[in-house]
Amino acid sequence: MITAAVLERAAGVRHGFFTREGGVSEGLFASLNCGFGSGDDPKRVAVNRTRAAERLGLSGETLLTAYQTHSTGVIVAHEPWPADKAPRADAIVTRRSGLALGVLTADCAPVLLADPTAGVVGAAHAGWRDARAGILDAAVETMVDLGARPAAIVAGIGPCIRQASYEVGREFHDSFLADDPANADFFRPSTRAGHFQFDLPGYVRRRLERLGLTAVAALDMDTCADERRFFSYRRATKRGEREYGRALSAIALEE
């Protein structure tokens, strides 16, 4: 389990960005695969999720994840829900202690947020689609509705695909620049003509800072390049592998 210093300093908050190590799954899912939708044995996934929750000092049934759809949907968690009845959303927020809010990723950026003074935490799944569409804006807005202040929110951007591993085409590049010419900061030319390398965590970080957050940190870890520690959708796709595991990132208010 990896932690971010900016969140470690948040009193009354527990968090963790989990690697693929320390679980019971096998093969392509080895070993701490926490995604029920991955094609892995659901019983193994349940064991893995319980292990992860226990690392945070909580029980397995308190770990909440959503059915992620690369949307701007945010759910406010008041109580646990069954894993097979997870709501469709790409961010979860709460002010209730003892609930672990989780996101599942395999190259997308997991973002954990906390206003320790207001006692509000959140977890967001930020792939390029949902980040561009405004999932971070929606998550912060919902936290504010629960009493948080943007300037008091601290955010950790977890392991995700980094710029060196993220090649995109010209259409992708041009669409981001059409949104904002300043987005050119997140692209550099690739070795292939007409292609670029995209800086996802840099883009996510700026989106958060423009929302008024002043303490935002991104972990310098590339999920695509580090097979030993991380699952990766892009790596699996390049190999022609149809299945891949999902890593968990989670945050909770202490009881």
C-alpha cells in the first residue's frame, strides 16, 4: 500500500493506493485484484477487497466502490451498499466516518480528496474522458455541499499511466487544445509522426488547482511501465490480453 504525504498530514483520515501485490488472485489478475467486473473469480476478489479494507483498519463490508462509467456522476455515501448493487458513478463522497470510499483503476488516475477540518472525504476516478468532462469539478462541488472548502481540501493523485507511456493521436491532441490552448502544456511530440505523449496526472492536477485546491500532489509512478506492482489496461491491450486486474485506491474518515 502506497500513501501520499499530503494526505498523511490530514488528521483523522486514512487512505491507501494499493498495488497489485498481497492478494489471492492468480494469472492475469495476480494478485490483489479488487474489481468484480474484471472477469476474475468473484470469491477471490471479495477476499482481496477485505484484505485491502483491513489494511485501512476497517471491515470488508465498509469498502464502497461504484460502477464506473467514465462519467461525471457523483454519489454521496451514507451507508454501505452491496457490491452487486453498486450505483453508477465515478466519484463518491461522504462525511460519515468508518466508510472506505474506493475507486478502481488500471491506468486511469485515482484521486483521493479530504477536508479534514470539515470532516469530508472523496474518491474520484479520473481517466481522460471523465476528467475532461468534469468529474473532479463535480466531486469537489459535492464535497462543498457537505461543508468542505476548496482551499481546505487536500488531494492525492495516485499511480496512473505517465506521459512516457501514454501515446495519443492528433485528434485527441487537437480536441484538448480546442478546449483550452493552455492544454498544450500536457503534450509533447512522440517518436511516431502525428502522435503525442499525454500527461494525464499533470492535466488532473491543473484541473484540481483551478478549482481552488492549494495542496495537490501526484505520485510519480507509471502503472503501464511497472508490471510488478500495477495493473495496466494499455499494457494488456498491447499484448492482446482480453482481461486485466483493477487496483484499489481508498480513503476513509476515522471513527
